[in-house]
Amino acid sequence: MGISIGTPEQVGLSTARLARIDAWRDSLVADGKVAGATTLVFRRGQVAHCGSSGLADLARSTTMTPETIHRIYSMTKPLTSAAIMMLYEEGRFQLDDPISRFLPYFANQRVCTGGARGKVDTVPAMRGITFRDLLTHTSGLTYGFMQATAVDAMYRDGGIDYGSAETSLGEVTEALAKLPLIAEPGTEWNYSVSTDVLGYLVEVISGQPFAAFLKERLIDPLGMVDTDFHVREGQGARLAANYALGSDRSLKLIDDPATSRYLSPRKVHSGGGGLVSTAADYLQFCRMLLNKGELDGTRYLGRKTVELMMSNHLRGDMAAMGQPRWSESTAEGIGFGLGFSVTLDPARAQILGTPGECAWGGAASTAFWVDPAEEMAVILLTQLMPSSTWPLRRELRVLSYQAVLD
């Protein structure tokens, strides 16, 4: 899908000020901070800016373009969240239902209270994990890569990794349920495999494989032709290389697009981080959110459902729920909806933005946000891990919002 770019002034943006985004992107490449990057700014129904800098693959001198395919990692989560909310709209469950209603092995879970790797102290959980707990990352689950608690180590020891598992969604999820939680459900915000569990719940509740449901109900109807859990056949040359910063501060290849596992189908489809996509594809999803669940004559979610998803479901902000910092910035003034963060107070968050704006990013420094009040969406695609390497998202926020004229 190509991207048609309109005149910024027609949608209340400044052409001259948007050019600062291009200069910023070029400087990132010139300084060796990223190999390449693509940015897109959409407002009031049209793309006002879209540009790329640098290379998608340093070794092969492949140019970065808006058609380059990226690993979007956790930008998968909002799509999985939309999928489970489609089933919610069909009356299949309520948000406060325990997930043990569909996955009985999540009944009678225990919460870690201390101890060391391999031997932890636990107590019975006061209540079960609910659908809302999973959607808001307040389930008490965690990620093995966090390396912050003894339970994280148990995840690593037990192979609880939806991104690399070669078994099945069901087997990974059942093994996960045997491990203790790091907090009582509903009490703390902790980034976790919650959305991967939601992906499996989509499968169990719908009776369809998760990937098939996502493709049939969301990805294909939205026209997201390059979005899938692997790069479609014949398109491998469009996949970007993935990098990390080496000890000498140079870019080191960590996933070669010529041999990447994303070139072939996976056995386990990670609802938390498994998709590849492009700027044009992800814009389709953003436009659907901006339009309150509808796009080009097709309704995916009801208006009230999207409004609920974009509402803060935490008791206060993320900082009040035990997360003082997140990614590149403070977690103060940032809440969490059903599948993505929600800006509550830009002044407290110390970032440009708008109350009610939803956002999320991926591990390879990708990001998006949707701002209903400004009728605006912004997408950043690059491939550099981890996402905290450079404050790219904060910088792009300033450069995008400073271009608003009215």
C-alpha cells in the first residue's frame, strides 16, 4: 500500500516545522545512532508528512523506505487487545471475569513473597486474574527478560518465552500458569506476557487459531497487506536488519534479514510481540482507532468500546501503581487503558501531548500514538534494541506537536 501525502497547511500543520523531523531523522543516521528510520504524521484524514532516512540493511546498502518491513514487537499488543475486545463485544465474557473461566489451570494461583531463584516463598492469591488485569498489565505476570525478580528467573528457567517457543500457544500458557505471580492481581502495573495470554484466550474463546482470527477479523479487512507473524513469501528483501549498540557505540547486527526467523511461519504466534508491519499498514490500524472503531465503511469495534479502551483503568497513573519510570520518561501523568498507555497529564509526564491520547512502542525502538483531540496519529519505525537506547519517542513527540498550527 502506497502513502499519499497531502499539504500540511490544509490540516493545520506547518510544512517548514515538519521539515525538522526530516533533519532530526537524518542526524540520527549521520551520528550512527540508527541505521535508518521512517516517520509518519497523519492529521484530519490525511498523511501530512512521511519520510525515511538511512539504510534498512547496512551490509547490503538497502535503502530505508516507507515500504520497509519492520519487526514491531510490542506494537503487536494493541492489535491483540482489539481482537479480544471484538469477542467482548459479542458477549463472550465480561472484563471482570476471571480468566480461569476459560483456562482452568489459572485457578488457585500463588503470589511470590520472597526467596531466591529456584526456591521462592508464596501465598495464595487473594483473587484470580481477570481480563481487565491482562489488558492493563496488572495481572501479576512478568517477563523473563526483565531480570528483576526471582520469578523472572523462573520464567527463563521454564522457557516461558512466547517469542522463541516452538511448542504451541496453549502449552506455553499452561506452563506459565504453574509459576507464581510477582504481585496480587490488580495491585501493581508490571509489564508482562499478559497480552500473549490474551492471544491464547482469543483462540480458546473464538475456536479459531489466534493468528487466523487476527488476520480474518482485523489485519486483512484493514488492508494491512504486509502485517503478519512472518514476512510473506517473496517479500524478504523488504525486511530491515535489526541492530543493537555495541560496547564501542557502533551498530551491531542482531538479526540478519537474509536469515531471520521472520522469513518463515512460526509455531507460536506471540500476541505480545510477534508481528512485522510497515508504516502504511500500521496507519490503517491507527486510523481505525481515530475513527472510533470504523474505517472505510467497515466497523471493527463499537464507538463506546474504543472510548473505554482509551480510558485510564488504573488507580491513578502508572507511577501510583508501582512504576516510577517507563521507557524513556517518567510514568507520572501516564495511565493505561485496555491495550496501550493513555496520557492523563502532559505537564506531570513532562512531555508534549494531549490528555486522552493513547500510545505504545516496540522493543526495537518503534512507536505510535493516536491523539483523538488533535485528530492526529504519529508512527516511528526503526530497528534498534533496546528501545531505551536513545530517547527517540520523546524527541519525535516534540517535533510532531511543535508543527501544529491550529
